[in-house]
Amino acid sequence: MTVNLWLKARGVELGASLFTAGVLIGGLAVGVPFLRARIPETFLYSFCCVAAVFLRAAIDLAVRGAVFAARTVRPMAPAETRLEPSGA
């Protein structure tokens, strides 16, 4: 996956989470009864929705970085072994 594709995918996720958070907080502003009864949970869910995208991106970057680092490390060349006839 190229950097541009990765950024587009994270951008879509971030947009969706911000939209969800906006709908929830907008529902509070309008006065939706079941949201007004749970104001702390609504803000917490809105925050978690957006934070999850950033956490997933950070974990994804860490894993990709570890895989990249593991691929760039070259294994040590085996030591030369001499095969000499025994007892000659």
C-alpha cells in the first residue's frame, strides 16, 4: 500500500468518525431526549470515536515500521567452514 492510499484510507476513517461525533453532539444541541439523558456518555463516545482512528493509525504505523526495519536488517553471513580431510 502506497503512502497516498494509506493517507486516503485514514482520511476516510477520520471523516466518518468526525461525522459521527458531529451528529451526536449536534443531537445534544438540538435536544434529542435520549441523548440529553446521557450527556457524559455522548461526549465520551464522540471522543472515543475520533481517538480510535488516531490510535489505529499509530498502531498501524508502528507495525509497518517494525516490518520495514525487520526487512532491512540483513542476516549475518555464515562463517566460512573448511572441509579438510581428517588424518591425512
